[in-house]
Amino acid sequence: MVRAQISMVMVLDKCIGCHTCSLTCKHVWTNREGQEYAWWNNVETRPGVGYPKRWEDQEKYGGGWVLENGKLRLRLEAMGKRDPPSIKDYYQPFEYNYEELFTEEIRDQQPAANPINMYTGEEMDVKWGPNWDDDLAGANIYAGMDPNWRILEKEIYLNFKDVFMFYLPRICNHCLNPSCLYACPRKSIYKREEDGVVLIDQTRCRGYRYCVTACPYKKVYYNWKTGKSEKCILCYPRLETGQATVCTVSCVGKIRYMGVVLYDEERVIEAASAPENELVKAQRDLILDPFDPDVIRQAKADGIPENFIKAAQESPVYYMFKRWEIALPLHPEFRTLPMVFYVPPLNPVITALDRRGKYNAAYENIIPTIDELRIPIKYLASMFSAGNEEEVRKALKKLVAIREFFRLVNVEGMSKTEASRVLSEHGLSVRDADLMYKWLALGRDRWTIPTRKVELRMKIPKRASR
């Protein structure tokens, strides 16, 4: 059965770590009592601890799925415990007593606004926050808490000449196989049939918080005021009118791309049960070709509207994840089949010029090779391909090929036909290069989101039980 999913790709090379996406999301959705600590969108520095602390450590939190005897099982069931993050793993929200700046007696020392705990109303000593280790702050203390370090020598980081960092924006992944959904005893979490957005029915939720534990990305938050769980809703009121999410629209670096992908619902469990080193490939195989006449015919038979099919054909997500294979899922080993993808970061191209404005480096050194990147391939593979380094190498090689292609054309003066040899080696065409340039460099047409109408809502039979 063909289903449609609104998905997102984030290009990590373009993220400048400004947190504008986090602030717009906070002001629109969680700027209220009970959700002070909740950041549906947050930006982390890597290497780093993340938010909440060590959210990737499922031996601690028990999120996602495990494969036992060829069958999927919730990790929290396999571990036999429910261990959601505590407020210490998040942070004690605080504000400042600005009144002190105006009421304090005149002194030689400049007055200061002391932090006030938003829960207790008392002054507090701030020791942790959602971006406490931003830009590698205190990395000599916190970097070792990054679960991805288990595959690297810590000395790599501690040696200054080998230091590396990049930003990792995160939202709910609106997974195809969401563990939060299956963990809820109230069945209050559901996946919208028309666009795949995962939501929590607030009338059914009783705040048991199994979903908080089961989500391996820790993107479900407990609202202490209402006693219910909440999470990113992918700004679905905006999606229904053809608009992108507020985090996408407000992104300064234009790193976010949104679009529709079509997938085979009947093969979801099969893809999630693939061997660990084949999970990325299995998820790619799950995505259908929106230009295939058979897929189009079946999609229409399954109630997919015409404008959704057209949007899937123009979707940057389809091209980046499926066709070009430059985008990767975050921690596919959690087996939730996340539908937010990331284009892994590359090193900047050398730009050192001599006095005549010429490159002072040999041509072969201007664009670094994959093995010369300062960000270790093992580290990226640990995050984006369940340790499969070849998936990361394949994506990075194509990104390097695009850079080399446009340098040959714009700097060396080659024709596009002559320069296309560097593309063909990686299965890319000149059209692919031009399309990548329009999306990745210029940031044009970054989303294709079809509008929805009530009369187009599909009548779908109930999902079969697992």
C-alpha cells in the first residue's frame, strides 16, 4: 500500500548554529507553563552531550527497537524497565530578576539580575542548560560524555590540531516505525494517514510517559502542568495550507528542505528488521519512485491525491535521500525509520590566495579527499549510518564531486560536458549538478508541500496490529 510522508532534509554544512529555529519554535509552540524546559527543536554542537544529556545512550534510556530472533521488540520491554530522563538530564528552567536592576540601592558595583528558578521562584546557581556545551564549551569535560566517542580515541579531540565540530539541529523525526506510538498503553499516539505526521491525542493521553522512554531521540516531553505528553507536530496547521514549518522558514542558513516522499507501508517492518549495516539501504528501498507509472497508478488507487504525487516528483527530499543518496537518517540502528535526514558535513574548500589572487596550493590539495577530512568518518558513520562507513563515504564523495565540477567550470574554464567526467564517476549527471546547485548553494525552492482539503481526506482501514 502506497503512503505519503512529509519529510525533511538538513544540510549540516550550512548550519551556523544561530538557534533561530529553536527560538521561533519555542515562541510558537512551547512558550507556556509546563513546557518551559521543552525544546521541540534544538541545535546541538558535536561532539557533545546533546539534549537531554546523553540522549543517544539507549542502554541508559531504553528507547527504540531491538531485533530479537528476527523480530522487532521495544527496547524498554527487552530491558524490563522504564527510565525516562529526569529534570537533571534536561535543565532547571530559569529567568532573571530584572526588577533588581531598577530597585537595588546605588552602589559602586554594577547591579546584576540573578537567575530565578521558574519552578520554585528561588534564586539558583545555573549549572546546566540546553546549550551548555555550545561551540565546544567545556569540551575537555563534556566531550567524553558523547556516546559516539566509543568508536574513537578521545585523544583525537584533545589534540588541538585535530579538533573538529559541527552543529546538529534536531526535531521529532516523525518515523515510519515510531516506537513512541507502540509504547503508549492508551493508544493516544497516532500517525496521520494523509501526511505521516506523528501526533499525540491530548484527550486520550494520561501522562504515563512510556512514550518519553520509548522515543530514542527523546523528542517527547512531559507537560507537568497538564499531566500529558507533548511533542513536535511538524507545524501541521501550516502544512495543510502548503506552508513549511516555522523552523524551516526562519532558518538563517537555509539548511532545511521539505517535501513529500511515497513509501510502501507493507514493507516498513521488513525494512526496520534489516541487518544493522543494511538499514540505510533498506530504508532507501522503502521509498518509491514517484515517476514510475505503476507507483502512480497504485498511489491513486490507495487514495493519494494528485497534488501529493506531483509534490513527490518535485521533492528535494526524494532527490537527496533516494536518488542522489547524499542524505542519511540519524541513528538508523534505533530501527524507527526516521524521516528527517541529514547531509553530512564536509571540510571547507581551501581559499588561501596569493597576492595576485591565485590559489597558493596545488590543485589536488584545494579540495580535500574524503580521508583527509578533519571530521572522522567513523564518527559520522556512528551517527548517520549505524557504523556503515561506506554510506558516509558515498555521500561525501558525491558532495566533493559537485564542488570539483563547478570549480572546473567556473575557475578552470571547462565546458560542462567536459567537466561532467567527475560527475559520471559517482552516478551523477549535469542536470543533477545544476539541481543540487539550485537547492544546496542558492537555497531556492526548498520545499514542495501540497495543500490539503477535508474532502481529500482518505478513508483508510484500521492498521493491522503488530
